[in-house]
Amino acid sequence: MLVFLNGKFLPEADAFVPLNDRGLLLGDGLFETLRVANGQPFRCAQHLERLVRGAEFLKIKLPFTPKEIQKFAEQLIEKNELADAILRVTLTRGAGARGYSQKNSGAPTLAMTLHPLPIVNADEPLQWSLVTSSFRVPASDVLAGFKTTSKILNVLARAEAEEQGADEALLLNTNGEVAETAGGNLFWVYQDAVCTVPTGRGVLPGITRAVVLEICQSLGLATNKRIIKPEHLRNAEGIFVTNSAFGIVPVAAFDSLPVAPSPLVDEIASAYNEMLTRA
């Protein structure tokens, strides 16, 4: 497998970053995860726009323009002959002296790697069990708007869910409101409206989240961005999770209670899959 590192395509075994890279030491960086479909990174422009906004906020200078990054990504996909995969773009501040200060940091690190699609049994539709995590995200965290590489809370929440035999963790914010899952955004169906949590409540503005809202508009489905407590989420007529790797995943159980399937979720998922085939 070839990877991209700072302007070069290298075998994965030959790609190294220094031990004093601030992304490794401090989580001082950003990343984007993109679905590759038919040889093209899906919604690449939107992902890179979020990366640019994050880099500006963190004051990390991008070593390449978004158009150059997209071109490199397409070349990486072609060189590896992976028409359907997961692409990860990682940006760090680069090597630097010990400590938190950004002074005397070197050139930023930009890496891209390709990964196989998640394994899904074609005979069994993908659906997840969801449990509420004991971990909380800050309700008004300005960093929530970016995919920073500091994801230890999400790692611990996912591990907690897996220890309980669940597939994914539901994260509440410090106000006790539903925020997102460890690895995606949350939607639910209530009174024939497709609902999700508004951004600014500890929620990442996911790219797949935005695509789902576009799909709902094109299908004429009502949408609602609303704040909700977990006890009220149990009244939902359908729940699903969105992320770039898996797309749209229905939730079959929430906190050990069954969740009824919703035909609206299937309709949205079908429209999303059609978009991927046209990518």
C-alpha cells in the first residue's frame, strides 16, 4: 500500500514522522475521513473546506492548497487501485520543541492513507446497538466544530460501549442533552420529521450529516434541528447514525431497548447509496 506524506508517495513501511511531531505528542492537528466511491473521494471539497477552517483556527499553515490536496488524493487512489475505500487526511503542526508553545515549530505534516471499507455481511442489513456513555462533551466547546486529532474521549466512549456489548456510544453534552455518537452524528424520526441536534451544542458539523439534510430536502421530508434529552429520544420512531465510513446506519437498540425500524431511514439510506454510485 502506498501512502502520501509531505508531497511524496511512499510504501507504507517507509513512511515516518519524527518522534517530536506535535500531532503524535499533543494531538496538535486535524483529520478528515472520506468515503472513496468509484475512484473518487466523496464530497472532497466539503471535507477540505472544514480542514481549511480548522487549520485557520488552530493557526496551522496548510502546506498545499485544497485543490492540490484533492489532486494528490486522486493520485493516491489511482496508484493503489482502490476504487472503493476510506481515505484519511491528517494534518499536524509538525515537529517542535517539548512543551505546549507553538514557537519554533517546524513545517506542518500532511499525510494521506487509504483503508479498506468496513466489512458488512451482505445477507444481514447493517444496524447498530447504541448505549449512553458516561463521558460528556462540553456543551459550548469551540473545538467541536473541527475534527481535531485529540479524540481520547471518543476512544474511551467507544470502548465503554463495546464493553457493554454495544456497537456505538451516545455522547451527551455537559447540559445532559444528546450531542452525537463517538464516531458520527445522530438523527431520529419523530412525527414524520427527520431530526438532528443543532451544531454549537458539542456537535461536529459532519459532512454526511449535511448530505442527509440535502437528501431530506430533495425528497420533500420535513427536518428539525432540536435539542433533546436522552429520555425523550426513547420516544423516537426511528434512530440512525451517520458517518463517512459507514454512511447511514439504523439503530436497532438504544440502552438495551429495541428501536422500531422507520421506512424513512431506508428511504434516506437508499438515496445516499445512489449518490455514492454516481460519484
